[in-house]
Amino acid sequence: MLDRLAASHRVVAPDLPGLGGSDAAPSLDAASFGSWMRGTMQAVGVDRPAVVAHSLGGSLVARFAAASPGALARLVLYAAPGIGPYRMPPRLVYSAIRFSLRPTAANAERFDRFLLLDLDATRARHAGWYQAFDELNRERATVKAVKQSMNRLVALGTKRIPDEELRRIDCPVHLIWGRHDRMVPIKTAQRASAAHGWPLEVIEEAAHAPHLEQPEAFLEVVLQTLA
């Protein structure tokens, strides 16, 4: 999917602070994330990029855009809880805590079955990639610094951004949502779309990760919004 996007756009896909292969994040608040965003943009030599941001990361980028006039050319958000009223579903809390305490294959599958509309179909579509992705997630989940970073990310990313702050975003904003998102229900997107006039595109037969479940449909929408 990234190959096709890269054919027409320069693509940079950084790890969020303290996650993936990045160094541990000593803190993660709006100010430190803003510094990280500006530093990342400077490091890769990108001025006013178009940003596609998912889930908790989407909340953080929306907060950054609201506080940084002129920083972004366009913003595409999908499954971002911070753009409206949000309360974590009990099943998400339960499965996330179990995985954090014991990142076993069984607990990872329990979490993924809530994350995705159809885990079995998605896993079969991606085959070896999904296995490698799962193994990496479980390995990183055993690292204390990653656990700490994830806890900070959840705390900040699920915090609601007031509407008056969101109105300060001065670049075009587009929303993409999986029709069957159980982690951040589509009503969050519908409310934000109505309140701020942000176009909303819905990906059918997908939940919280439409880029994994319906990659072609997701990519078509992204390319349209970036055109």
C-alpha cells in the first residue's frame, strides 16, 4: 500500500516517540509532542506536510495542528478519539490490560479480535506480514520503556480536544472511519464532521484499522483527499 502511495507522494512513516524502534520518551505531553513533530519535519526536510494520522496518534496530531497555525498543509484523521467526547469501552480496557500484563499470543489475539472486524480474514490476507507484525508487537510490549510510553500515549490521546481548539486548525481536515469501529465508534467522527464541516469518508467492512482490513479502499480515499 505504501509503495503505491509513494509512487505519487513522498512518504515518511516515523515511529511515535517511545514506540516501535524509537528511543524511550522521557515524557509525552502536548508540548513535548509538538517539539517532536517540529523536529521530525525539520529532520526530513518537509515544510507544511500533509499528515495522515491514526487512532491515538491522530489525536496528538490534531492537538498539534490546533496549536501550530500554518504548520500543516492538510490533515487526514482516522479513528482518533480525541476529536470528540470519548470513553474507552470496557472490553478494550480489559483486553489492553491483559495484553500489557502478559503479552502472550492468546492475549494479543483477544485484543486484535476487538481491534478488527474480521481478524481471521485480515490475517489470511496478509499472511507472513501479519505474523511478523504480531511477533514484533509482543516483543516490544515486554520492554518497560515501551509500556511507559504507551501509557502516556493513551492518557494524552484519549483526552478530548475542546471544540474551540479544533476550530483553530487552519488546514483542510478529512476524516476516514471504519464503519464498524468498536474502539472509537463512528458517532465520534459524525459529530466532529457536523461540528467542524470536515468531510467524512466511511470504509465499509472495517473496524478500527481500515488500512489493514480494507487497504485498497482505504488507499483510494487517502489518495483522493491528498489530490
